[in-house]
Amino acid sequence: MKKKHRKLPRNTDYAAYRHPRWWPTWALIGLMWLGAQLPIRWQWPLGRAAGWLAWKFAHERRRITEINIRLCFPERSEREQAALVRRSFLANGIGLMELGIAWFRDPAKLTGITRVHGIEHYRQALAEGKGVLLLGAHYSTLDLGGSLVTEYIEADVMQRDHNNPLMNAVMTRARERRYGTVLGAQDLRGLFRCLRQGRTVWYATDQDYGRKDIVFAPFFGIPAGTITATSRIAERSGCRVVPFSHFRRPDRPGYDIYFHPALENFPSGDDLADATRINRIIEQEIRKAPDQYLWMHRRFKTRPNRNDPGFYGRKAKKRRRR
């Protein structure tokens, strides 16, 4: 049985990827590098064009996005929902261009067009000496926003490794230049070690990770499988949980980073209440720029009732060739 790439150990040595099988990935990386060298005023139109192509031809991702938008914004008309779907693809197209900046350029050059709000909340939490869990989410500014954050604070990060080992090597090496430690998504021992040292760890909880260790908490009014690990981590380590977000400005090139006050009385001892509170915070941030959230993933894939057919239907299986 063939192993999934994500289960392979990380190998960030580029010498391991000289075989011709990796040449298409190298070509893609080269295009990303070239795109990252362009002025940002050129990158955004190119990103929108890439997003438009994805909106036009990535039919499955578009269908998932349409379902999510319809579920989360029922108060909007069909026309408004369709417009938000399209803008979401355009925003994520820009995010692809920003990925190149985060990986191949120095984000410090963007600090002149970046505003940081509420950093005093983070500093107050860090001063307590028990570590800080930065509660983020999957916005289209994911990598660039994270890189920009490290211009103002020192942080470690937890990442889900890329399925493509070469792409994962590039991503990991880029993040190692920006963050203190790049932890695997399952490396809880490393996470607690960083927190015991009084460090800050970037952490996101807003995707559907299956049925293990979850509760069904409302997210835009829809019961969503939400992991309880945030409460467990805060309880065991004593760290402070500080919500933060990052968005690009809609009218001109520039970025805003928001730090919010550390959560008080967290964890509360009630997993559902804690998960509901976290989802509400993330929802409030998403509403600042709804098009900049990653609506392409199946946020409501796991349903409370196992027999529920769900919102997305079943993916069509590829027929095997005989």
C-alpha cells in the first residue's frame, strides 16, 4: 500500500529532489519565485487573474465554496452570495502571489504598509511568562500574514505538512527563516516545550479534523466539529490564549494585523462553551473581510449524526482502469 506523502519524515535537503520526477514541481516553484519578485501593485492583478481562472474551472472547490457561503450567510440574496464566492476566489488568488513573497522575499519590506493593532494585549499576556497560544485562522493572507507578524514578535508555528515533499521542503525552510521552531501538526510535546519556555506558538483550530476529540459548536449558526485541544493545551500549560487575525486592505496595497485581549476564564471546564467562544471570535474576525477566508475547505464535513448525508455529498470515485 502506497504511503501518503504527509506521513513521510520531512526532508528539507534540496539535493534529495534532483530526480526528473520533481522537475514539474521545481518549475512551479520557479514561477512562484519569479512572481514574488514583481512589485506588489502588479502581483495583485495577477493574483486576481489566477483566482478568476480557479473560480471558472475549479468546479469542485467552487461548489464547496458555494455551499459554505450559502450556509454561513443565509441573510444574503443569491446574487450577493454568488458575488462573495467570486470575490473569495479572487482574494485567494492574491494569496497565492503573497505565498511567494512569504517564501522567497523579505516581508520586512512590507512593514511600511502594515498596521498592527492591539499589540499591547499580546505583550501583556507574554509578560506573564507562561507562554502564549496565538489563536489564528485560515485566511487567504495565511503565510504572508504570519511572516509579517514575526516582524513584530517572536513566534513558533505548528504546520500541517504539504502532501508534496518538495513543496513541503520549500515551505518548511521558508518558515524556519521566519519562525523560531516549525512544529508538526501532531507535535504536542514540542508545543508544550515551547510554551514552558514562555514562547509564543501560532495555532489554528478552524478546520474539520474528523471526529476525534471534538464537540459540535456553532460556527455561523451551523454545528461544526471543533477540536477541544485548545482547552486542553491552555489547561495543562497555563498559557494565555490571544486571538489574532490579519487581512489585506481592500482599497490599496497594505495589511492590518489585529491582536485581541487574552481570553479570561479560559478554559472554563466546559468544552462546548469554550469551543463556542472560540468559533464566535473567529466568526467575528471573518466578518471583517468575508472574502478573505478560506471557504474552499469542507468546514462542515463531520456531522453530529453519522447517518446524516451531509452538506457536500459524496465525492465521485475515480474509475480504475482495467
